[in-house]
Amino acid sequence: EAFLAAFQARIDAEEKIEPNDAMPEGYRRTLIRQIGQHAHSEIVGMLPEGNWITRAPSLKRKAALLAKVQDEGGHGLYLYSAAETLGVSRDQMTEELLSGKAKYSSIFNYPTLTWADIGAIGWLVDGAAIMNQIPLCRCSFGPYARAMIRVCKEESFHQRQGYEIMMTLMRGTDEQKEMAQDALNRWWWPSLMMFGPHDSDSQHGDQSMKWKIKRFSNDELRQKFVDATVPQGEFIGLTFPDPDLKWNPDKNDGKGGYDFGKIDWDEFWHVVKGNGPMNRDRIAARRKAWEDGAWVRDAALAHAEKRKARAEAAKIAAE
Amino acid sequence: EAFLAAFQARIDAEEKIEPNDAMPEGYRRTLIRQIGQHAHSEIVGMLPEGNWITRAPSLKRKAALLAKVQDEGGHGLYLYSAAETLGVSRDQMTEELLSGKAKYSSIFNYPTLTWADIGAIGWLVDGAAIMNQIPLCRCSFGPYARAMIRVCKEESFHQRQGYEIMMTLMRGTDEQKEMAQDALNRWWWPSLMMFGPHDSDSQHGDQSMKWKIKRFSNDELRQKFVDATVPQGEFIGLTFPDPDLKWNPDKNDGKGGYDFGKIDWDEFWHVVKGNGPMNRDRIAARRKAWEDGAWVRDAALAHAEKRKARAEAAKIAAE
Amino acid sequence: MTDMNEARLALVLRLADDHLILGHRVSEWCGHAPMLEEDLAMPNMALDLIGQARSLYQYAAELEGKGRSEDDLAYMRREREYRNCLLVERPNGDFAHTMLRQLYFAAFMEAYWTECLTSSDETIRAIAAKAIKEVAYHIRHASEWVVRLGDGTEESASRMAAAVEALHRYTGELFQSDAVTDAMAQAGVAPDPASLKPAFEQTIGPIFAAAGLAVPESDVGPRGGRSGIHGEEMGHLLAELQYMQRTYPGATW
Amino acid sequence: MTDMNEARLALVLRLADDHLILGHRVSEWCGHAPMLEEDLAMPNMALDLIGQARSLYQYAAELEGKGRSEDDLAYMRREREYRNCLLVERPNGDFAHTMLRQLYFAAFMEAYWTECLTSSDETIRAIAAKAIKEVAYHIRHASEWVVRLGDGTEESASRMAAAVEALHRYTGELFQSDAVTDAMAQAGVAPDPASLKPAFEQTIGPIFAAAGLAVPESDVGPRGGRSGIHGEEMGHLLAELQYMQRTYPGATW
């Protein structure tokens, strides 16, 4: 208990915890779970956007989308590395993803049906991710906080790019406007769900707040997101698919904010439990990539060992 | 020798040879080779046309193409059955096709690049096939002759359908006309090559003629094809890619016929030897289908055996 | 009355899209089947499906009355306008998946067309009368394979079970009722899909039993096809399907 | 002079198509690579290729002078108008095929761009200067894999050998000269491709040796890409590539 108190004191003093520091098992477990989920989300998140690379409507957009998907892979890489500092291997995490034991952001269980979905994902999904992640740049665990700083910078570029796709569509033909509106209709509610259950129903919230892994509650972040996003959408002529959405000048301690409708939590849990439109296809795609790639990874290992053996033999021969 | 003479006498009397009849080994071998090649051509021939089923430009054309490809499979089936009466199994013939030992019509080693190629194949390739096959309806070997009667009827339907595709294109937009002309440019010479080398260079010709497996020489059939096809093409406004093509009133014993240019036999042998644009892709596609299907064929066999064992057990129990 | 016409059009388009898209999938096998007999059976089934799709699109075009042709409807809509169920657009997978998908759809359609034989809609009656014979062949062919594979080798049994695990959850969508099907059922045009479940189960049950397969308890899975929310494979399928019509708009073929 | 402009345009379009189509193929791997590092490397290489294609199409559009944009050239031509070599359109196959295809193309382009550094054409000089750095990375990355796989496990060695057997015959087309390349070589715009073979072999040789692979004696195989005669996979690739531009002609994205 003295240890726990000392640890909490370091946290309270805003000291960063580093991998070799002693830490409570629960802290380590929570971080492994959260960083792992975050990494998996980046990896699985490559799929819905990857689905449009070969059909991107212009070379410029194709290049931007390739760069974005590459960035996501990069984020996955930093995050797996951050988790590895806590004593879990990337292979282990991958197995947990493929077996369905580890979760990833449920939003990626929706399909990308039109090009506008690429805009909507950038604008809304990356926008929501940033809301979640900016506070993580000050997370108590050093490697995670540092990874987040880099990730946030790139995500905010992606968010602007996504918004710009939506803007271009809203300035385009009627078909394009319809496409953009349809994408907003489909992605808006799932984006709000990205912040997780209401604070009253959230499992891990309090302890994570105390350990400064989390710094804002789910509902606080969701409100920030709505307040930031609604004016952006309205500015380009989009209508949010929520009849209860309206400006409330009394909200946010009198600074004003948006009231919004009830989230369909049944839908949320339905998808989290694996019954969303794309859950199985996502995991199947990742599993196929992993299994089809086994011989490649084996070969890389075998070659590295051969090289090492040859280098040692050469060294001995030279002695 | 008495046997050979008696056999030749039957042939000369236009008697049909049936599977259980005694026949010279050379006769059997020639037929197995020829019927096998013919069957393989039908099977491999499904691929270039199959390539356009999912992209057929109208539902009507899609249905017609499906029906055509199905017919080709059917022809393959009759022909394999005819060859089986000579004591070679379908599996054996398939292995020879996949190993590259058995040949198939070299024309299928060219790719179908546009929709017009579907028209050109029907019109030219099926047209050339009919020229080759009509005399085979009177082939001395009964099962082959009977298979050919059915095949020819369907092929001539395909030929008309192909011509009608070309006609529709030639009545269409400039782009469609260009597409049709381009297809003729690419398929014309390979179609002429379908009749095989000049009589002076043909290996199997004389003996096959004597045995009435063949009834016209390669060059005779080629001339018939040119004479029948050129007016059809000109009628719809196509230009044949042969500057030497011209009407010669003295040809065909004064009935008139077309003179035509020199065939590029180097190209022919290049493709026959496996270096055509699609040789490897064709065999690879058939091999993949065969290998991917192995578990299905094994299961069918295993199931049939299980059923048989159960039926026998039931019979014993009932006694 | 306009609402009834709209519902009728919506219904016919759903059926047409189901047949077109399944026909497209089946046709992808042409020349690549596990044996020559199947190289014949696949285009044969695809041909039946495309033929039924044509009759349905022709009727839809007539109901719509805007001068669009069967090809305009089949080729020139946007992905979100296609109303096929998700089952038919599922990728072919292996031969077990393809045959099971065929069985599920044919077992449903047999029950559906049987009810349509007494439809108040003359055109639908006529389409049903023709389709019901074809669908019987599809059931026979597909069920023979489901039994052979389920009761074949260890590998085939496990592939067949994997197909059931993957596809059964797409059958729930077939039985979904909504405003369109309610209106059509009331007007005696077409059955309430929900009412067809017993007949479907009666077809499937003995086949699964003979194949040694368990019928999964739940058929709940992804839905959305009827409102144009498809899977990600659909767009790639349409890119192929529509290629010529999109590249050469207005041409006659 | 018109002929020279036409040859220049033809040359630039060939190069642009090579880069676009290979970039497309490589991009098909995104999210499906054998390991996360390759899920980064694939879009990275695709991005380089698409970037080079953009510069080349922009230049082609300028040379053509008909007001067409880079996207018009990349998306709105018919299959027979694409002039890429057949190597770049070959399907991805397994990872060994993809890496070998990348190595072949990059080894050729390194020699090509090196010569272009002293091109009489300023734009080509500029494109070459940028591309040559990227191509060096592609060679490094691909050759590391060719060596690892060739000198890895038994399975990887046999897959790598199969890739060589399948793809080497497509390298012959890279070195083909014709009226276009002759005119451009004479004008000092771009090298005669036939002259690049020694440099190509010098790049490939040591890599193959380290990988335990034999360089096939013959590089003769299918040709025709430069006159728009492609393989059958090309049409399916284009159906995807062109989908949006064909479906929504004239829209801005």
C-alpha cells in the first residue's frame, strides 16, 4: 500500500511513468489493454479506407488516401512499440486481435459504401479520435503520451483532409451533395458512440482518471466533439441526422453547446458484440493477411538465422 | 496386313468404326490425340469468353454469352466421352492438358481485350471451327462423328450470334465501329492459322485422309473459310487486315475465290510452342481450377463410397 | 394508389437485384469450377438467374413508366440504389460456400414463388410459374453438393460447416418484413417473407440432416440490403458489372 | 517536328501508364501485407509511383495541349489506349511475385532515370532527379526481400524461383526499341531502352546471386503493352480504377 500511495503521488505530481519504473499490476494491465485496442484500431482502420484506394476518383485523392493509410500503419507501429515496453509482444497482441479476444474501435465495423465515406471517416472518425487522443498526449505513461503527440499531429491533418473532401462534395453536383449527406447520415451516430458508454455506465472510467490515463470522461469528450463538429457540418450545408440537435446557450457552464438526441446503445452493443455489418469481414481480412504471410515471416527469420550463422562461422574462420 | 486391308476396306465402304471394333493402333492413337485436342480446345476456350461474362454490356448479351460458354463445356463433355470409348480416361486427358503435353487450339492463347472480341470469336473462331468440323460429322469413327453433328449445330448458332454482335457494333457509334475493326485486325490472322500448317508442311494429313478422319486438307478448308467470311465482313463495313486480299474469278476451278496474303508462320509456331500472350495464363487458370477443386472431387468420391457401404450394410441387415 | 405502385416497384426491384447479383456471383465460376460437370452447371444456374432478373427488370421498367429499359435498371443505378439482400452479394468463397448460398436462396425462392403462383399480379404469377421449375433444379443441384460435401471427407465436412457458420447469419434478412412487403402481402401480390420461414426450414432441415450439419440456432446477422446498405464487396462487383455501360453511355450492344 | 512532339507525348504516356498501373497493383496490398512493416512499405511505394505518374501525366497533358487534365489521361482512356508494359499489370500473386516485379521495374527505371538526368528535356530531367531517389529505395526494399525469400526457407525459395520463372519473361519488353524510343534517343530526350540492359543486369545479378537464384537465359515473353495489347487482367484493373470517373463524368473531387 505504501507502494501504491507513492505511485499515486508520482501521478499526482504529473511525473511520467516510464517502462522500467515499478507500477501497479492494474495500471500495467489497463495500459496494455488500452494501447493494444488503440493499435488494433489503427490496423483494422486501414481496411475500410483501403477499400477505396483502387477506386479513388482522382490521382490527387488517391495519393492522399495512400498517405493516410500509411500513416495509420505507422500509428499502429508506434503503439505496438509502446505496448511492448510493458512486456507484451506484438505477436501476442496480434493473436488476441485475430482470436477476437482484443477489441478495436467498433466504428470500423461499418462498411465504406461510397467515396463520401472516405471524407466522413476523415472528418468525423479522425475528428472524434483526436478529441480522445489530445488528452492522451498528457497521459501519465511516458511512451504512450509521446506516441500520442506524433499521432495527434497526423490525425489532425487527416481530419482537415476529410473535411475538405466533404466540402468539395458539397460544392459539387447534386449527386455529390447527396453522397456527402448520405455519408453523414450513416457515420454520425457511430462517431458519437466512439466515445464509449455514458459515464454512468462506463466500467474503467474512475480508476483510469485517477491514474491519469484518462483525463476527461466519455460524455465530456463527446460533448466537445459535438460542439466542434456541428458548426463545421452546417457551414458546408450538411444536415445532421438528429431532430433533437439544437444550440443550448446554457450548456457548458453558460458558454453554450449543443443538445443532442439519445444514442441507440442497443445498436452500439450489437456491433461491439460482433454483429455489426463488417465485424467478421474485418477479422477475416486481417487473419487472411496474417496466415498468407506466415511463410514470408518464417523466411525472414530463417534468413536472419542463416546470416548470423554465416557471420559467426566467418568470424571463427578468421580467428 | 490382312487386318489393315480389311479395316481400310470398311473405311472405304464408308462404314462407321465403333469403339468395340478392332482398329489399327495408329488409328486409335490419332483419334485419341485429335479428339482430346478438340475437347481441350472447348474447355480452354471457355476462358477467353468467360473473361467477359461479368462485364457483358447488356443482360441479353450476358445471357447469350453464358449459354455459349455452357455449350462449350457441353461440347467438351461429349468429346471427352467420345475419347473415353477409345480407352483413355478424362482424368488422364486432363493431366496431359495441365502438364502441357496435350495441345489445344492455339487461338485461345490470345487475350479478349474488348467486347468486340466476343463478337469476333463467335464469328471467326467458331466460323473456322465449323469449317473444320462439318466434314468431321462424316468421320469414320462413329462416336466422334455423332458428337460432331450436335456440336456443329450449336457452333453455327454461335457463329451467327458472333456475327450479329459485330453487325450491331458496326451500326453503332464510332467507338463501337473502331472496336469491331480492331477486333477483326487482331483475330483475322490467328483464325486463318486455326486450319493448321500448309498441306505441304502438315504432319498428320495423308494417313488421316486415308482413314477418313479428315476429309479435306488444311489449305482447302482455309480457302473455304476465307471465301465464306470475307463477304460477310465486307457486308457490314469491315476491312480485312490483308492488303493482298482480293477476288480472283479463276480460283476454285473457275467458281472464283479470294487470294490472300502470306500467313506469318513464325508467329504461329511461336504461339504453338507456348510463347503466345496467354499460353501460361490459360494453363495456370485451368490448373488452379483443377487443384482448388481436388477436395471437392475427393469428397464426392468419399461420399459415394460411404453411400454404397451403407446401402450394402442395409441390404445385409435386411437379409 | 401511388403508394401501392411504389411498393410494387420496390418489391420487383428487390427481386430483380437479388437475381442479377446472385447470377453475377455464380457466373464468376465459369471456366474455374472443380469439374467439368460444374463448369456446365454454373453457367446454367447463372443463366436461369439472369433470365429471371430480365423478366423482373422488364416488369419494373414498365411499372416505373419512365422509359427506362431493363439494362438501365440493371446497369445504371448507383450502389446505394441496389436493393438486393446481402446473402446474394457474398463473395463466392470456396465451392462449399457457393453451393450453400445457392441452396439458401433457392430454398427461400421456392417458398416465395410457390406463394406467388396465386398472386393477384398477373405478371408475377407468370414469372413465378417459370421460375419455380428452375429453382427446383437449383435446390436439387445445390443440396446434392451440400450433402456430398457435408458427408464426404474430413476436409469437405469442415469446409461445409465453415460455410454454414459464415452464411447462415445472412438468411435472417430474407424473412424481414417492412412497409413494402406488408403492403404487397395485403394486396395479395407477394407473400409476407416472414411467413416463409417454416417452408424454408422444411427444405433445409432434411438436407442438413443428411449432410450431418447442424442448423444454427440464430439467423441474425448483418442486414441492410433492402435499404441499399451493402457490404464492401458490392462496389467492386458493380465496377465490373457496370463497366461497359458506364464507359460507353448510350450505346446499343 | 509534329512527329517529334508526338513521339515525346507517346514516350511520356508510356512512362506515366507504367507508374500508374504498377502503383495500382502495389496499392492492392494495403492492409493485407504479411507484416505491419510491409503494410507501411506498400502504400509508401505506391505513393511514390502514383506521384511519379502524376508528374508524367501533367507533362503529357501539357505536351498534348488539348486541355485534358492528369485525371483525364489517367482515368478516361480506353484499355487499348493504355501503353504500359505488361510486367506492371501482372497480378500481385504472392509476396514473392510482388517483390520481384518491383525489383525488375525499379532496376530498369534506375538505369532509365540515370540516363534522363542529362536529358535534353528539362521536365524529364526534373522528374528523373526526384524519381531516382525513390527508385533507389524500391530497389533496396525489394532486393532485401528477394534475398530473404530466396535464401530463407525451402518454401520461400521455391516460391521465389516460381516468381522468377513467371515474371522474368516479361522483362524483355522493357528493353524493346521502336520508332518512339529511337526518335527520343536521337533527340537526347530519353535513353534507348535496349542500351539499358547491361545496367539492369548489373543490378539484378548480385541480388540474384545472394538469393541463390539463377538468372534465366531468356527474357522473351509476351509483348504488346506499348501498342495497347494487354493481358486479360488489365480490363478488370481498369474497371476498378475508372469506376468513379466513369460513373460521375465531369465531377470535381
